[in-house]
Amino acid sequence: MRWDGQRVDGTAALDDAGVLPGLTLAGLVRSVRTPDFAGVTFHEVACKSALNKVPPASSMPFRWTVNPTRGCLHACTYCYARPTHEYLDLDAGRDFETQVVVKTNVVDVLRAELARPSWKREHVALGTNTDPYQRPEGRYRLMPGIIEALAASGTPFSILTKGPLLRRDLPLLQRAAESVPVGIGVSLALLDPVLQQSVEPGTPLPQARLDLVRAVRDAGLPCGVMIAPVLPWLTDTVEHLDPLLGRLADAGATGVTVLPLHLRGSVKPWYLDWLAREHPALVGRYRRLYGNGAYVPTEYKDWLRARTKPLLEQHGFERRVERQAGGIPRPDEGAFPTGSLVGWGGSGVASFEGADALAPGAAQTTLF
């Protein structure tokens, strides 16, 4: 791919610098397009920082993240991260899917930050805003350097992804796990490929993600799965959840977290527009369920919990649910699934049940 020859200059859609009109990105180096990513513009920036501190008020069970990109080609209609694009004066709809910011110097900046005497080697999460293994990673190859930098500095980390491209870096992750806690989580909420391609059209097919779970487990690493979001009246039936949990159990997933759809800010109208096109009969029911808020009511959460509990037990996952300890919050959308980090003890680590889910000889502990 002749990527370097694809600088955007003077097109009708962009200005003379190859930047969307009105778009101001700190550290912008260039904007590029390539035929392999039709309709997508990559804005390559030189970032000043790689480590992002999570606000203290957040319920996330980690305090630091690294996001090598902003925006996501997965184009998940329900994606909770869409509103973050608005901070760049871009919209949470098509811009989120087609205007992708790439921090091309993120590895060098991260190494410098991890080398500071003030760095306390706290857990770092990847995949909390946009997927680090979305397709552009195949060209930019930022993750190998990020993994090596974190491991070399003694910093534990976790990765949440929908991208089978993670398989490329399994040898690196295996080596990293010899010295620091390494957690792997895969997001998979849909088995029906027709619905999957409708609601998350840029994501890999469900079978590819099941194969990724199996590959991670074959590599001796943990792999929790986030069944999220569960879409009311579309994927909350026993007929959907039962085979999905069965396939995940067969693939060797070390834990599962099930969460219902939430629709914060500008995600809500974007998702409801999709629903009106694809499932118009459900629009009224969604409006009544969510009202003016972003979350399903407690009654629905309790109903979904009651529905999934026997299925989790049936497929061996109920034994694998961690008991929270040390004040670690329960997982939420954007966090990491149960069973994504096993085999490590230490302060604040919760107990892990279900030794049959672990690699031989692994200690029965988990963080998320």
C-alpha cells in the first residue's frame, strides 16, 4: 500500500492543508487517505502525552489509559465513545467513523512518561475509548511498541478489543505476561451475522472473535468476554444468549460480563435513527424504556440478571464470577470483563472462582 503517497491536498471536502474545514488538531502532521480505506481520512498527529488519567469520580476500575487513536472504523451504532469526537469539533456520527486521529509518536512519548521517577506503575487500560486493534493498526503498528514499553517498565496492563489482529501480538503478550499482569478482554455481543453487520458494520464477524478468544487461551493468557451491549428486544432472548454463552465456553473464555445497552448524549439519537430504519416497530418501546435518560430502569436490569444467571451457571461461568474486594467497582460499559486478568495477586485483587477456567498452575485471582 503506497500510504505515504496518499496525502490529502486541495480536495473539495478538505482544505489546502488536507484538514477538514474548521478542524483544529493539536500537533497535526498530515491528513492522509488511501484506497484501502475508502471514505476515511487519517489525521496523523504528534501527541504531547500518551498516558491519560481517568477522573477520580469515574467508576472505572483503573486510573490510567492509553488510546493510540481517536475515532473508530468499527462504526458500532451504539458505541458509548462516540461523544468523545465532539471534543475535536467533529460529530459523533459519521465523523467518528471516518475521521480517525492517529497518534503516530505515541510509543516514544509513552516510553518517556513511563521512565519518569514519578510513575508508580499503576495498571493501564487500552481499548477504553476506541479499539487499539481496529484495522488501521495493521498499517501503523503502534501496539507492539506500546506493549513492549509497558512490560519493560514493569507496568501491568489490559486490552479490550473486537479485533482479531491482536493474534499478531500474542508472542509479545506472552513475554510481557512473564513479568507483569496482562489482561485480555474481547467484546462479543452478537452471534447473528446479519444483525451484527447492521448494527456494527465495521467489526469482524462473530466467528473471527470466537477464534480470537480460543487463540488467546491457547497462548496461555486469560480472556474475559464482554457481552455488551445487550440490545432490548433484539439480543436479550434466551434463544440469543444461550448459544452465545455456549460458544464462548467452548472457546475457553475465562469469564463473561453481561451489560445492557446504555445511550448517553449524542449516541441516543444516532442509535434511534438506526433503529427507525432497521426495526421501526421497536422505536416506541425504546422511547418508553429509556425515557429521557441514558440507562435502562432497574426493573429491566433485574429482569436481565435473572434471565442470564441460570444460563451463566449452565455454561460454567457463574463459578467464574469474581467477588469484589479492596473497593474495586463493579465493571461498567467501557471497563473490562470478568476473567480478563487472572493469575496475579496483590492489593485490591478479587478472588476468582472456577479453577477449570484457568491455565494449569495459574493462581486463582482476578482484577476485573
